[in-house]
Amino acid sequence: MWAPKFPRRTFLKATAVTAAAVGAGDILSFGDWLRKADAAPVTKIPSLCETCSAACGMWVHVKNGRIWKVTGQKDHSQSRGQLCARGHAGIAMAYHKDRITHPMKRIGDNDFVPISWDQAYSEIAAKLQTVLKEHGPEKVFFSHNPRPTNSFYWPRLMAAVGSATIQSHHSICSTARDVAYKWTTGGMATADLGKTKYIVFLGRNYVEGLSPSSAAGMAAAYAKGTTIIVVDPRHSNACLFASEWVPIRPGTDLALLLAVANILITENLYDKEFVAEWCVGFDEFKKGMAAYTPEWASAVTDIPADTIRAIARGLGNNRPASCIEQGYKAPNGCNYANGTQMFRMVACVNALLGNYGQDGGMKFGNAPRLGSLDAKQYPAPPKPKAARCDGVGIKGEYPLCQASQGIVHMMPQRALEGKAKAGFLYRINVARNAPDPALLVKGYKALDLFVVCDVKWSESAMCAHYILPECSPAEREDLPAVVGAAVTMRTAAIDIVHSETKPLPEIVAGLAAHLGLEKYFAFSREDVAAAMVKPLGVTLDDLRAKGTVKVKAPAAKPLSFATQSKKIELYCQAFADNGFPPVPVWEPPYSAAAGKDSFVLIHGKQGFLSHTTSISDPYLCAIAKRYGLERLWINAAKAKKLGIRDGDLVEVASPQAKRRVRVKVTERIHPDAAYIPAGYGRFAPFLKTGVGYGISANDFVPARVEPISGHAMMMEVVVTVRKAGE
């Protein structure tokens, strides 16, 4: 049984020193610029950050027509007056040297020429019409990272051409979680962190993952004495606020949860009344959990049996103000073969605790609802009748995956198989953010038509036949969005820097006109935005002045579950009907075996990077390089056996790839795991910053699709690590 050998006090001291060094550095200093600037007035304009999905509210301070600085909006529930390094650096996207400044047409491998918008629209429309005529709309797809504006405009255009294949980034992020919750509880409830007494985080890193409010919430819970258990192969910075770090063998969280359920049931620590009223299939579930003892789980997870019992009893004795946090990508959102069943178990254990709808437990959101365009005045295109080309919702393929998410990383393979012929990507870089980039590039280039709409160059854009350049976030006004009990909107802070870039509504409307579909876009962006906020009693002028406007929260709804049975499905009939275990069972990860020189390769975020676009930011890249933050982490004892010292250049290899990187030798990671921070390893030749720096875990992982939810199994790989040159 492995246990870490570093004192918590030493880690806290080292972390504090590093934080102080980053904070005191001059990487983000505007001192020279300020000394040269004249005494022009500063205007504050509300906007939203675009560097991660949290979309924190910010104020853009403009001086002399240029962005001077940014600060957080206090009324925005994600930022609460604060912004992380990504938000401060990312606002400079408007002036980035990797901007796409004109519509581009690929005329050879990595060879593009600028063209006019009219030529781009005309040629794209003609090629799309050819695909529709020869192959039908079932071979056309659209992939994006959902935001309010693109979630309205692009799907409307796809519906107009008859395509039903709309895909989000979730199959390389959180699809396993979302599919599991859909069929178990009918939707995702979130942890009531502010009122819980005992909470377990499974690989979730609030401190580095998403928003300032998440980190602040975790810190506040720790300060008031909440017991916080962080189960993770790596001692992440979230452990700063943990009562206990529980290191676990990668990919075995499902075994831990099976044993926790076993203890809750056998020791009568579960909520019998809640289970009787709100759950179906308890008898089958109880029978299924009988074999999963703490001793069994200990052998699988490398967690002592007594620790497993302590976690189960901590949850049971503090119910209903106890919970297992809902999770996100880590540890199994798109990472392991057993990910969907792991998240089913998270939902089931919370059900045993009877914590749904309870203070300190798991609560479903009840956000204000935005309005929509008058369908009589602005008719929407008919709902597409064509089959999806990713198999989602189709019996025998991926019947349980959500149509709103799809399987984005599958499309290059479908293109090679002739099952997809035309694709559109918006602000998503699948070719770098999903496994097996060589296959992804090959597949995208095999399409008859591939169009990318983005602000900056990317690996995916390099595959496109046509690139449509959007103006940066600071240069445009987008559609409103609900955040908590408030509505928020990005407004244009500066004039468009590159005259040949356009906001998305203009891009989609222009393409629709060339396709003869302008009747479905006979409105302005302002018309859409005004219709959205009208039911909330908010005006667009309010949003342009304040950025975020609080609104009356809807009345609390009675507890309910939007499943087939209208209850929590401990036994899931839909799983049984489609050949999947209806009660979660132990499924080992593909990558369970790690030898003396091999490791399960895991990855995760750093607090100043979001996916791959961040490392191409010059300020954030400078931070990474100054502190050597691209390094591969391996355990100190295992490194010693391999003759590897901290800072050595090592070769990391799998059957898929070989790469070299510097190593960080530490006690802060389980011996079976090697950790590489996400977001590195850019290879698009047109990028000027961050190219070739660090490595990406995706290079080592084969392209696979998990059969239940369709996620990418991005940590299912074993790598060897050797000192370079040996």
C-alpha cells in the first residue's frame, strides 16, 4: 500500500513561495505602457471572459480606444469581482499576432490564400449544395463549444439545410457524467458546498479548474470547518483546502464508490425513507453491491480498507448535509472505459444519502428562463428529419448519448469511412484537444467540405478548406445568457481591429443568404437579444450599462426527477434495454496495468491555462516557461528506481507516439500515474507563440469511442518513461 512521504506543512510553504513569485513577477506589467500613455479618460465597458467555459463577467477598461486593463464584475456569480490570470491575459486576444484577419482558402497542404467574403460564401454554398444533392443532409455535421450566440445561429442554419448532427465539445470533456445523470436522476444536481458538512471530490480541482468563485467557495467551506476529502492520483492545488488527500490508482474511482455503497447499505447508514419514496431498483442495487467490500476495493484502488470505511461513514453520519461532488471531466468525464458507470455510482451514492434537494446535499438549479423570437413573425426552419451521422440516439449505435452533445471526436473517422462529407467547426480545436491528432487531421482533410470559423489559427483550422474569421470577444456584442439569478451579456468594448473580420451573426446570415435561406434570418442580432431578455423585465440598455443584472429567481420547484420512472433509477431500465448493466458493476479501466517503468498517463488543468489556446498567449506562455510548468510528474520512489532525477529530460512513449519533456520528480503523485498538464504541445505551423513547447497527452492515446456515452477515453493509455538517450 503506497502512502505519500511529504509533510503537508512543507507543501503549503512551497506553494506559498511559488504563488508569491508569480504574483511579484513583471510578466503582466503594463508599467512601461502606462508611463508613456497620455492622460486620456478611461471608459469601463461590460464584457465576458472567453478563455474558458466559466465566462466570468468582466469590465473592460478602454483608454485611447485600446484595452487598458480588465477587472471582474462583482454581481456576476462566476467572477464575483475577481479574474484569474487567463482572464487578464486573454483580453489581449484582439491584438494577438495569431489572429485570422481575412477569409482564407486552402490551396495546398498548409498553404492558404486570403479571399473575399463573397467568394468564401459563394464557394462554400456551392460545395455544400453539391454534398446535400449527392449525399443528403445526414452526412453534414456542425461541431462547436457552446456559447449563447453560436448556440442560436449555427444550429438554426444547420436545421435550415436539414442536418440534425449538432455536436458540442462534451465528448472530450463531460459526456460520461452528463449521460449517466440523464438516465439516473434526469439531470445534473450540484453540490451545495456552502452548507455541506462532509464532501468528497473525485479528481475535481476547483482551485485550478474553472472560475474564481469555485476556488473561493472551496476556501470558504474549508475555513468554516467542512470536511473536504480529495480523492485524486495527484496532490493537486485543490488539496490546499482538503481535510485529507486520498491518493488512488488511476481509473479505479468506480471501485471506491461501489465499496462506499456497500458500507452505507450493510451498516444501515443510508436514508431508507428517501430510497423508498424516490428510488427504483433498490433490491437489485443492494444485491449488486454485496460483493464490493472495502477489502476488495482496497486491492483495486490502493486505498486502505479503513480509509474507505471512514469515507463511507463520514458521508453516512453527516447525511443529508453530505455528498460526493458532481464532478466534471476528471476523473472520468471522458477519460476511462468505466466512466459512465462511475458517474452513475456518484448519483446512486448521493441517492443513498437522501441528499437531493437538501441543504448541504445535491440541488437542482432553477434558473430564470430567457425568451425567444416570435415564431409567427420570424419562422424557424423545420426540425431536421435526417439521421445523425454520429450514431447518437440510434439503436445499435449510441442510443443513450445526448443529441445536444453528440460525439465530436468521432467525425474524422466517419469522414474516412465515407459516413460524413461536410463539416463546420466553430471555436473548437478538436484536432489538438482529442486523442490521435494524426487521424483527426487525416479525417478532416478527407471531407468534401470543411469550414472552420474562429478568431485565431489552430490545428483544426489548418485542416479546413475555408476559414471564416470572427472578430474577437472585445470587438463584438453577443446574445444574453442567464448566470445564477441574473442575466448577463458581452458588449463591444473596442472597434473591430481587423476590418475583414465579422461578428458571428453577420457570418451566418451571409452564408444563409448565399444558400437561399435568408428567410430564416430576417432579423437582427438586436431583435434576438431583445426577445430573450423581455420576459425578465430587463432591457438591452440595462445590460450595456451594468453587464450583469440580477432578476427575480423563479419559485422553488418541488423535488422531481426527469427520468423514465420519474424517480432515481438505481436500476436503469434504459441501460438494460440497450444491453448495458442496469446496476453499476465493476469494470476495470483498459489502462489498469502499470509496470516498473510504465505509468498510466493522466492530465489536468493548471490555474493559468485553459485547453490549448492559452499556451499560445504570450503572457501565459511566459509564466509556463519561467517556472518550467510543462513538466511531466512522476513519483519520487519510482523515479529513483529508473535513475531519473528532477529536471532530467525524459522520453515518454506509447505504441502511439514518443515525445521528450523535462520531468518533475515528486511525492505528490501515485506511483502508477504520470501526470502531464493539459494545454501544451501545439503544432499548427501558422502559430507564432507556444508551438512545440511541452507535450500533449492526446498524442499517446488511440482514438476510441466508449460504447455507452461515446466519450473519448482520454486517459486510457500506459506509457513508459525513460531518461532521454538511454
